[in-house]
Amino acid sequence: MIKGSHIYIRPFVAEDAVAMLALQVENRTFFERFSMERREDFYSIESQLERIRKFEKDEKNDLTYNFGIFKDDGTLLGN
């Protein structure tokens, strides 16, 4: 974990799936303006858990590293 004065970053864990889904749903229109359109099933807990599992696998294989950006109170702000 890397900590700043009001935020911190850390790798995602399975417990972040609910917050990841909420972030995606709340910002869907904005995010889709700058990235590809997502299939409806992307907006599910299972899909977010799959993303986290992929993040963990990629990190283990030294391919990519994905981090959540969190406020001090644990609120997910982004990645």
C-alpha cells in the first residue's frame, strides 16, 4: 500500500467487488465516453470478481498491475 495525506492505493481484493461495481454503475455514461461500451453483464458482482481474479493473475505473472485509489475512509475513487 502507498499512502498519501488523504488517499492510498493498493491492489484490489475480492472484497472490493461491490465498490468496483458501484463506481462503474455510477459513472457508466462518463466512462463509456472515453472507453469501449461494456456488455450488460460487465455490470454485475460476478464480473467485477472476475476482473479482480484477472488482476491478481496478471500481477502474479508480472504482466500488469492494477491498483484501487481509495480515500482514507475506504471509499473507492478510481483505479
